[in-house]
Amino acid sequence: MRKKYWVIIAIMFVSGLFFWLPGLTALDFELRAGLATLVFAGSLFVLEPIAIQVTALLIPIALVATNLLTVEEAFAPFADPVVFLILGSLFIAEALRKHNLTRKLATQLLFYSRGRPRLILLSIMVVGALTSMWVFSTAVVAMLIPVCLTIGGRVQEPEHRDDFTRVLLMALALATTLGGLSTILGAASNAVASGVLADEITWTFLDWMFYGTPLSFVLISFSWFILASTVLPTDVTIETEHLYPRDDDKPIFTQKQLITLATFLGAILLWLTSPILTRTLPLTRGLLESSVISLIAANFLFTFEVISWKDARRVNWGVYLIIGGGLALGNGLVVSGVAREFALLTKDLLAFFPYPIVAALLVFFSSLASNSVNNTTVVAIFAPLLLGLSADLPYSALQLVLPMAFGATFGFLLPCASSRMALIYTTNVISSKTMLKIGSLVTIPLIILTIVYFYLLFYLGWL
């Protein structure tokens, strides 16, 4: 029998123990069912004997089987507005990919850098970060990897060619991840955390930006400085003369590129101004919710044949399942009482510390966990637990969930940390050892800066 089948059998056995073990049978049925579901889903997520997208589909089945939720309640999170917000952004990303807009912007910036290594590095990071604010960051990495490989191949010194390419690829993963921190759209972990917060407090697209965008810009700047000062080969010659050839008989942008740009920029403008427009215009309530705007933009692209349904099949539909499964698991942990019990077990420990130390612990441990487990999994498990904890501590759900979600962003050490790291690893240019080396240089300063950031927010009364 294949190894993965033994792993699945072992997971089912251990999950059953958490339900039937004599020492636990004194607990409420719902609590035992919640523990068993948490062990079952968490083990499948971490060990990955099957794809995590399939694991996400098993979560509602487990919640129904344990009688924690009805069928309607278990599958409702898959229709959560944040799921459709991400789904619409994936269609926008496909339009950008199909019509080479992100690559076009990157190659223009690289051309104007005139072969200067630090400016080339900055160009890749700026394009990756700005695009990942509005488009799912994994899609941006996939679009820009060919640009990094092309630039690296133009290094004239063979002994530096691979090193330069490796730094560009790591910079791309860093910039897109940190740029994605700016908005809910950037990563599935953001969407899961945002969905959990929206169930507890009034929480909007702009609320996330208020906290995420300033930190994102600071972290990206420091990341560029660290990479440019330490591991980037600067004594190299890069040929850029023919990188961006121009044909004066052709327009700078095609018609479909212009439609894509207009749709993309229009969606961004509506996401940013929707609270003001909702208050001032006599519109149907909810019409300018961020998820609705995302789907309107996607439908616009389909209507004007910028993308087709054939193109849509290229979209990473698995993200839809992962977010829905993560939110469903969160609901199950709350309903079963597991989140509440976790709060009771840890409240005395955390209540002993002032908030800056609590935030530091959350950032540190979530970043540590996300380097061995996919960051979306980390957020899906811990966000609802922290939500339950907030009821028994003098700290709000926002003060607990946000540092954990931000800390989970810093998965830069191993290929398994995120889909972005996995993508650059599959180029076969960068090894896991190099990832660990470069990632360590950047991760520790970023963690420190994030802890300081939450310290300032708390004492300024903004959190």
C-alpha cells in the first residue's frame, strides 16, 4: 500500500481517538467532535497526503458527519463574499497574464534601469508589490517568473548569472507576498483572516488597507535594502538594449490591453471609494461591496471578450476551495466550543503579559509556523481560536487576529511555506538551501519591524 494511504488511515485513527478516548468521553459531545475535526483537518493540511484543495472539501463533510453543522451551514462559507472577492481578482489576473500587461510594465522598467543591478532589483519588487495589492499574489509570481529568468540570462559574467537570478526570484516572492499584505486580495490567508474578523466586527476592504498598506511599504523597502546590500551581485554587466524592442508601426497598447487596464484601474478606484459613493449616491444597498465590484469587473472582461471561459479554466480555482474550507473550519471550531476552551486554557498565560508582548508572541509563532505549514492553513486554524480567546482577555479580536495573520505572511524559508515559494522553487534555479539562507537574512528584521509596528499602533490608540 502506498505511503499516503497509511498516512490517511493514521490521521483517521488519531482523529477517532480524540472523540472516543476514555479520558475525553467526559467532555461534551460537541467539544469532542470539534477536537476530532480540528485534528483531522489540521493533520491533512500539514501532512498533505492529498492536495489541500481536496482537504478543504472534506472539512464541511466532517462537520456534517459530526453533527456540528447542518449541510447548509457547513457549505455556506464557500459562498462567503470574501471568496467571490478573490475569485473576481483571479479573473482580472488572468486578463493581465493573457495580454502580457504585467510583463510589459516590468520589461519597460527594466529597460529604463539601463542594466544597473540595484535598479533592476527595485523594478521587479515594485511591479510585483504594486500588482499584488490588487491581484492574487501567486498569480503575479507566475506572470513575472519569466521576466526574472530572462534578465538573469542577460548577465554577461557566467559566474554571477545564477546568483543574480536567484536573488531576483527571491525578491519577487518577497515583494509579491509583502505587497499582497496590503489588501484582502493579495493572499488566501488575508481572505480567511478578513472573513473571520467580519463575522465579529464591522470590517471592510479599506479597514484591512489601513493596517496592511503602511506596514507593507516599510517592509518592502527594508527587504530591497537588505537584498541589495548583502546577496545581490552588483559588479555585473546586464545587456538591456534589446530587452524591450519597439516597433513604431504598432500602438503602445492594443485595444484589449486598454480594456483590461481600464477595468483593472476602475475596480481599484471603486474599491477605494466605495464607502464614500455608498453614502452619497442612491444605490442599491451592497452594490458597491468589494466582492460585488470584483465580480462586476470580471463580467466586464468576459462581456468584451478580453478573456473567455477557456481562459477562465486557467484560473487557480483551488484558492476558492481553500478559503471556503478555512472559513468552514473556523465556524466548526466556534460552534463546537473548541475555540472557547482554547481561550480558557490560554487566557491566564496571555493576560499576564502586556499587549506588546502578546503581539510579539503572535507574530513570532505564526511566522515560525508558516515556514513549515502553508500560511493559509496557519490562519485558518488559529484565527477562530484567537477570536474565541478575545472574549476572555482585555484585548479585542482585531488586536489578536491581525498580528497572527500578518506574522503568517513571513514564510520565506522553505518551498512549502506558500504557493509563491513553491513556484520559484519549481524553476530549478533556486535550491531550498539558498531559500533558507536568503530568507533568514530578511525574515528576522521583518518580524522585528512588525512587532514594533503593532507596539506603535497600540500606544497610539489605533488598534
